[in-house]
Amino acid sequence: MIRWVKHWLDKLATISEKRVEEYGARYVAFGVFSAVNYLIPMYMWSEWHANDISVYTVRIVAIVLSFILSVSDSWDDSLKKYRPLFWHFTVMFCLPFLVTFMLLFEGVTLYWIVNINIAVLFGVILLDFASFIAVYSVGVILGVLVSYLLGHISNVELPNYLVYPYFYMMVFVLGILIIFARDLSKKYNIRLKAMRMLAASMAHEIRTPLSTISMILHGLDLNDIPEEKRLKQLAKRDKALREVNCVFNTIDTTLTKLAFNGNKYLDHEELSAEDCIRKAIDEYPFFQEDRSLVHVKIVKDFHFFASRDLFIHVIFNLIQNALYQIKAERKGQIYITVDKIKKRAFISVKDTASGIKPEDIDDIFKPFFTLKNEGTGVGLYFCKSTLRSMDANIYCQSVYRKYAEFIIRFDKSW
């Protein structure tokens, strides 16, 4: 039973996480606002429901949920994968559920009609279209069900003088939802499609001349050149080939990021964490002394089920980001650790360059969010989406100006 519940919780958490990545979530702001909003009226109008414990109970639960959400930045990393699901649950309880419960308890009044519209408007602002429909449907149904079980359903007949204002406000708010929420989702999809087309076009244009250059370099006959000059020319040729291969690798990685849609791949196989890290280090096109900046520590190897090529691209992306920060700050090292403690298997990629600002931590895995001037904002989003298809997840721990550590944790390993 417990495994079944955890299985469905994980599935719901994955769905919530994907919606939050695309639309965003105001964890702290909503948590603080909601807690204060439900706390103050308990003292201002305490005489209204002095003898009814259920009204106080639902308000206290709303306050507790909101407070927990407001401090979610300090949650343990193992719990943060449930934060988007907790966000949707808290919004559901504090808005549609609580408003429905109170409306049925007190009856239809202008005060609660206004509250309904405020709750709907809040949902329009906070949630994407699909999440809004799901969260508010569940909230209203639970509100009616709990009210019925407690015997708190009062007169819900809408007075005639409130019919037109009520429907006008509802149509107005729902109009905002349909127009603006759908427009935001449409813009996101158009932008992603445009980036994919642009990347594919650029890749085609760049590959052709690079392939020609590569063939010419491989076919150079240096035997007739004097020994001293021949060694210099060989060194230059090898360097040029490495740079060409680096560009090929960048093209492949970028296209993989943009083409990946988060679905489970059919080429998954059993992999060794140590073998994948070693292979990624061997194949990554380091420049000059960059390889000496990377330090690998295998504490305890483990196995997992995934696509080898995709997982190596994830490691490539993390190494690339770390090297970018090191070069920008002109200091730092990269530490890659593989370990398994009891049932918790993880791979850590840590750089000691500049770290990440606390206010940016929640945004770095969102699509199109980037801290680089020339970045696309799809790298870490690709990492998270890819790892999710492998029953894994990625988190970031950082102390600004000291380090940034990306931790990949595997739900299933052996």
C-alpha cells in the first residue's frame, strides 16, 4: 500500500514539476501572503465563529500549509522534488477549497461572491491553464464534500439582485484566464519551436564546411616537409582537428537539448555510474589545460537504467557550465563525485568558481532562463527533463561567491 501511494505521489510530483517549470511558481510570496491573509481575520472577526471549531481548523491548516511553503527553500533536497506538488496542493486548499467551504457554511452573500472572484483571479495569475482547471476542480469538489460530511451546507440560493453582478464578474475573470493563460502557453511553444528550427538550420550550415575542413586536415601530406616544420604542422593540424571536433560536439549537444521532449527513450540500458563519468571525461573536448581542472572521485559505484548518450550529454552540459564560470572568474576547480549511501545514489558536479545567487536558484532549471550573455537557457532544463525520464532528478546547492554544486540523485539504482 505504501509503495502504491509513493508511486502515485511520484507521478503527480513529476506532472506538477513539469507545469511549474513551464509556468513558474511563487512559493515564498504566496506562502507569506496567504499565511498573513488567513491569520489576521481570526483575530479581527473572532466573534463570528467562536463556537465552531471546523472554521478555525481549516484556517489553521491553511496557515500551516502556507508557512511550510514559504520556507520551502530550506527543505532537504530529497523533499524538494515534491515542492511543486505541495505548491499545487496548498493553492488548492487555500483558494478553491477554503472559499467553497466558507461559502457553503455562511451562505451566499456579496462578501463571499467577491471572495470567489478574487480566488479565481488569483488562480489565473498563479497557475497555467491546465493546472488551474485541475486544481480548482479538485478544490471545489473537496469543499462541497467536506461541507456535506460536516453538515455545514447553508442556504446557497443566489439572491436575484446578485445574479447579474456575479455572472459578469465570473465571465470577466474567466475571460482573463482563457485569453492570457493560453496566450502565454502559445508564446512559449512558438519560441521553443523557433529555437529548434534555428538550431537545426545552423547545424546544417556549419556542418558542411567543417566536414570539408576535417577531411582536408586528415588528408594533408606532410611527409615532404622538413622534420622540424613537419612536427609543428602536425601539432597545428591536431589542434585544428580538436577544435573542429569540439564544434561538432557542441552542435550535437545543442540539438539533443532542443529535440528532447522528456519522454522515456527506448534505448535505455544498464549503466555504471563510474563508466559513464570516465567516458564523459575521456570524450569531452577539453582545451589546453582545462582537463587538469577536473577531479574525479569514485567513492562507491552503482548501476542505473538510462540512455548512455543522453546521460553523457547531461554530464557534458554540467562540465561546460562549470568551465564557463571558472573562465569568467579566472579561478576554481571542478570536483565530480560518485557515491551511494544506503539507497541514495548520487553523482555530484561541483565547481568552486562564483556560485549562484540565492534568488536565481529556483529559476536555473526553467526553460530559456540563462545567466550567460550568449546562453540559450535550455541546458539545465534539458538536464532536468532528461534525468526525469531516467527516474532521476537534479538539484542545486550553492553558496554565492564560493561554489555551485549540482547533485544528480537516482530513485532506482543497484
